[in-house]
Amino acid sequence: MTAAILLATIAVAFANGANDNAKGVATLLASRSAGWRPAIGWATVTTLAGAAASVAFAAALFKAFGGSGIVPADVAARPEFLMSVASGAAGAVLLASVVGIPISTTHALTGALVGAGLALAPGQIGYRVLGTRFALPLLISPIAAITATAVLYRVFRRVRLALGVTAESCVCVGQRVVATCPSPEAAVLYLNEQVLPTLQTGTTACCSQRYAGSVAGVSAQQALDGAHWVTAGAMSFARGFNDAPKIAALAIAASLTGIPAGVALVAASMAVGGIALSRRVARTMSEKVADINTGQGFTASLVTSALVISATAWGLPVSTTHVSCGALFGIGAVNGTARWPMILAIVMAWVTTLPLAALLAGGTAMVLR
């Protein structure tokens, strides 16, 4: 059972990496500010840094996700309880990762805690703790992300216009910007003698939006690109900071590892999962939710990192997925490019995550009992 709990904890961390690692850099991919390899590399490094920081600053999450308050302490310490929680969460998140739908590991762990608790300690579930410490932050966080992103983007846009920085659409062939146009709808590829030699047969032209002008002698586009990388890194840092202690809590509660060793094991498994199996979720978030440019991506990642880091410092189990997707929903609503059928599908997946994880964990607990 000791080996099984350890393997199940690793499976949760792997599934979390597969579903979550690309979320921190989804705005870089969506705005074409980075390719896949540098983006996932940056996400992996900064996620590991966030996980390391959680050892010192996220003590409340280690306690909460060991089952404290949801079930009696003697039940939370039982190997079959911890094994069931890990199995339920891992199964739900891995299934979503294979399908390519971004769901919340926090949601899956919460559902698994409830499902295992109902199977092993019926009538002893701490519903008040569940509602105030878990459900309320999970419900409020995406709404806060949508609102904050929509408001902040409008503020940033006014500041940009006041500074004389304008947005221009451009047609790109390969890695080269060929021409600028007034708007994406009116994009026209202007050819001249200097441009013609750079074009190659078979390349795909795409239209993107860049910023023209400078602030204090610095190119607005270059400054924003740099800031976007920083906020994307902060978002991945926040994800590692928030998620690593929740998963490591399973191994720590079973007395299999101490906090540093548990976090190191979880962080390594998250990195492997992200590198091996995160492309489908990355494609969903970067291509199927909304069209965004660099400034909008910067705003979304700034809001997400600020909310998640603040929540983790206060010991609130918010979902990085809910916050990051909520920020993208907010941008899509403001710029009019939101793809509502996909957004609805993602929200429905969130709704079903908790009962699915609860059923998987409860079934596992009944078999083990």
C-alpha cells in the first residue's frame, strides 16, 4: 500500500503537469509571442521554482489537502483513504488531458476527498469546511479573473492610446513580418522587390496584431514582449506554488516523505507530465478559446499570476485552471473573439470534474475497504 500511494501521488502530479503546465504560457502561444519548445521550457523552469517556494510559504495547503477538516483525522491518515483520493484525482485529470480539455486538479482533488470520505466515513464529512475553505474560493476565483481582466485591459488600452502607441495588423510569412495593414479584416499582403526574395512556396501566411510606437525611447512591442514573458513566467510560478503542495500533501499525510522530498517528487513528475502530454490542452487554450494579441495576453497572465499567488499565500485552494481560463474568457468577451461553444464545453467539464473524481475515489475506497 505504501508503494501504491507513492505511485498514485506521482500519477496525480504527472496528470497535473499534462493538464496544467502549458496553461502558464498559453497566452504566449496564442499571441504568437513564442514557439512551443521555448514556451514549455519556460513554463517548466518557472513551475519548478514555484514548487520550491511552496515548501516555505504554503503550509496551509499541505494541511488542507491531506483531508484535514473534511474527514476525521483517523480516517484521513488511513492508507486506503489517501490511495483512493490519489486514484480519483489522477483518473479524472488524465482523462481530461487526453481529450484536451483544461480542468482543475484542485477540483479533482476536492471531489476525490469527498468521494473517499463518503465511502469510508459516511455521515462524518465536514460540509462547513468543504463549503467555506474549498467551494467558495473555487466559485469566486474565475468570476474575479473574468472581471479583473476585462476591467484592467480597458485601463491598459486607454493608457496605451494616451501614450500614442497604436495597434497594427500585420501579415507574417514564416518568421518574417511582411507588411502592415489597418485591421485583420482588411489585411493585404503588399509585395515589393525587397520582400519578394524572402517568400517561399508553401509557407502559410497568418495575420497578427503588433504595436507601433515607443515609450521613453523603447519600442512598445519589444517592451511588451519582455513584460509578457515575465508575467507568463509568474503565472507558471504561481501554478507550481499553488499545485505542488496540494498533491504532495497525499504523500506527506501518509508519512511517506517529508515536505521538501514530497514537493521535489511532485515537481519532477509535473515537469515530465508537462513535457510529455500537454500539447492538446495547450492547443485548446491558445487556439480555441479566443484570439488575443500580446497586450491582451500580458493582461490575462498578469491577472492570473496575481490572483493565484495571493490566494496561495492566504492558504485558499483556488484553481489555476479556473483563474487562467477565466482571464482568457474575459479577454475574449472584451475583444469580441470569444468562442462560446468551446467555453461552454470547458465550463461543463469543470462541473463534471468533481462528481467524476468523487465516483472514482469512492469506488476505489469501497474496493480497498
